[in-house]
Amino acid sequence: MFGTGRNCFRRMARGVKSLHLQKSKVQQTKTKTIPIFQYPISQEGEYRVYVWGLAHHGALGESLVLSEKKISATKRPNRLSFAEKHKVVNIACGYGFTAYAVLSSDKNIVYGTGVNTDSQLGFHKMDHKQKIPENIVFLPRPINLPLQDNKTKVLDMAAGRAHLLILTTEGLFTLGNNAYGQCGRPIIKNEKYEKSMIVHHIPNIKGHKITAVTAGQDHSMLLTEAGEVYTFGWGADGQTGLAHYRNEHQPSLVKGDLAGQRIIKVACVADCVLALSDRGKVFGWGNSEYGQLPIKSENFQINIATELDGFQDLGHIVDIAAGGCFCMVLNDAGNVYVWGYGILGLGPEVEKKSKPTQIPSTLFGKNIYNRDVKVTKINCGTSQLAALTNSGDLFMWGVNKYGCLGLGHDKDQFFPLKVSVGAQVKKVACGIDHTVALCKPFI
């Protein structure tokens, strides 16, 4: 009996040991299958680019196959690997195309992708080798500029409907459609812009360095170191601010209330223009059919710079944005004000405001737990609006065509909503139906 019991105990011990071994193997197997994530550490000067919206025209910089049955779009932010390989430091979005300024040791300091019907991205020998429709660039490729120095850097960029402005340490270069003089060179009747090699150069304006550039739909604006604004291009709506409605190819000083003012920013994406002075004063000119310019006038096309009324009680204005039929300003307290017509961010019942109206700060993340959060920058496209906070968050609202708001769907957004980018957003550029964000990784 004793022997039998001892054998039984041994068998039980072996069974328990076997069970422990099996459990150990299972635990080891489970441990091996657990994924390990390594988050990158932010490097000095390291930037990332995220893109979303319509991809069909190539503006997102992705290699996609065109399909007549399906229009491709990315409705959430998609990280662009090109940006990290080439150290993208600035971005600009036009009507279906994107330009990227990069840090480079050679003369390839700007790359472009998207619609190139008017050579707004220049014409490159690589374009001949494409196995896709002509006049569309799906992968970012260099934009050839007639540079003299390998150390030249891009200072600013702006893109219109079919033209591109690239401000460098060697001066301003313009490309693309010049039918209205928007490239700053004489208008040539019946000029063909397809596969054009023309790149126009403007070294300075009357001895003053150009410090920033802005592009409307078919006109251009230059800001000089003296705080003066020069414009040229399409003028039918008064958007050149030259006291007439003619087209003008020669960069000319804006007339009116800007005299004696030091302008620090000009904003425009269509045909209504806002300008901001160093004292926080706001000026406007151009199209006001939708109440974009709250001034006392029976004329909807204002062809001269005019100081806007009703801003004295809003605090010190630090940023401005002008869309297709609405405008937006930001004060130093981080409060955002909108007016005009369209989806303004004040709810589905509000589509028109004649005076600047504040969007509640709580919609941008400010609350009793986050008292220090505030909006620091604003931007917009023709029908979408954007705001950046001091924490690097991006909020967007407006018309959501092809998911250009980056919210994961294509339904219009009537209130500001945070976009899940996955990095600190430093700058956002809005096209007609796509958006590009320049970001820094979280530390």
C-alpha cells in the first residue's frame, strides 16, 4: 500500500511539474507575441509632413493609380515619408497641387506634386518618363529654379489657382499661369503654359527686400522689409488694391489706408484680401459680396485698402485669414472671431455674420482643467478653416469635401474639431480639396 501510494505521489508530482512547464511555455509564447513600440526621439530641426483629402490629382504626394470609377481620397492624416528623407521645412497648397521647401546641399530646394497643367510646378525631364496621364505629378520631384548658389534657402512660398511663388535668399521666383500678370511679368496673348520652362525672377521691390509672399486665386501680393504691400495680377474685384479694376503685371504699391502703416501679414486665398499692421489694425480690399469687408460702402468690389470697422473692442489682433466668402481674426488672448458667409464654426444654424463673432474658446480645448490652452495661429482655404493651439493641436471645420478636414469622414463640420495628427502641428496649408500639415514629433 505504501509503495503504491508513493508511486501515485510521484506520478502526481510529475503531472504538476509538466503542468507548470506547459504554463511556462504558454507564458513565454504570450510574452514573445506582445508587440514592442519604440517612439522616435525628436531631433533638432526634424519635421514631419501629414497629408489628407483628395489624392486623385496627386497633391498628396502618393503614387496612386487613377480610376474612372473610384476617386481616391485620404480622410485621415497620412504621414509622408518623403518629408523626413528630404527635410521639408515649409509647405504651400494650391488648387490641386503642393510645394515642399527642403533643406538641401544642392539646388533642389523645392519639390512639387499634383496638378501641373500650367507648369505651376515647372517642367522637369522626369515628367517625360511618367506612365500616368501628363500634367499630373504623383510623386514629389524637384522644381528647377535658376539659382546661382548651392546655399540658397527658401524663405516663404504661396500657391494660387495655377501659379506658384517661391521666395528665396536670391529673391522671388514665379511659375505657372500668367494670363492676368500674376507671375509679375508682361502678359503674352495666347501664351501656352503647358510644359513651359519659364521661371520669372524678381530680385527685390524698389531696393527693398521681399520678406513674405501671398497668393490669391489669380493675383499675388508681396510684403517688403519696410512693411509695404505690392500686388499684381487679376484685378476685376479690386483684389489688387490699386484703385482700379484692371489686370496689372507690374508689382505696384497698394493704395489707400495702408499709407504710413507697417504691415506684418497679408492673407488671401481667393479675391478678398486682409492686411494686418504691427499695431493690430486690420485692413481689407477686394470682393465683399458676402460681407467679408465690414465697411460702409454700397460697392461690393473694394479696389483700395480700407481700415475695417468694429475691431477696436476685440483686443490686439495678432493673426488674420481670408477665405472664399468669410474672414477670421485672432487676438493676443487666443480668441478667434469669424464673419462673412458659409460654415463659420458657430453651428449649423449660423451661416452668415456681418460682424466679427467669437467662436467659444472651449471648442479649442480650453476648460477648467486646461486653462492655459489657447489658439496661436489661424489659416483657411476657400471653404475650410483651421486653428493651431500652443499645445500643437490642430482644429478644423467647414466644408469637408473629400475628407479635407482630416476627421475620418466627408461630412461638413459646423464646429471646430480636433484632428488626430499624431504630432505637434506647426503650420497648416489648405488647398481646395486637400490639406497639408508641417509638424514636429512629440518629445
